[in-house]
Amino acid sequence: TYGAVSEAVVREMASGALAAAHADYAISVSGIAGPDGGTQEKPVGTVWFGFASAAGEVAAISQHFQGDRDAVRRQSVAFSLNYLLNEFLKNSA
């Protein structure tokens, strides 16, 4: 029903990672880093992020990044850690 690059998938991925790792927090990432694979609906640079906490909070957010495959990947790592620290932890506290 859902493609790999979707809100539903990253929510499930984050929840599953949290349970498997017995962690306090988990992040999941699924996207189209390029150079191929994009569509009109999901162009190259589209990335979905999932966040889950042991307290039961689960969130997902999408972003669109510019640049080549390496740039998209680097921006994704930076975004996910920044969002976890500056947004998700505030909202789940």
C-alpha cells in the first residue's frame, strides 16, 4: 500500500528500531538521494524521517534537499540529528 519513501514506512521503521534496540529514541530515514529514482511526485532529494521514543511518541516529517547523492545524504544526517535534539526531544518531554 505504501512505498518505501513514505510517512507510514518511516514511522514503522522508527518504532521497529526502537523495539529491536531497546533504546530510548530511534530515527529512521528513507529517501531518494539520486542520481536516479525520482518521480514527479517524489523527486530526487525527497527524504522522509521517522522518530520514536520509549515514551510512545512517534513522529514523521519530510524534507527536500538539493545537490548530488552525497549532498542529500549529508543533509539528511544533519537534519535528522538536529531535529531529534531540537524538536522531537522538546515535544516528547
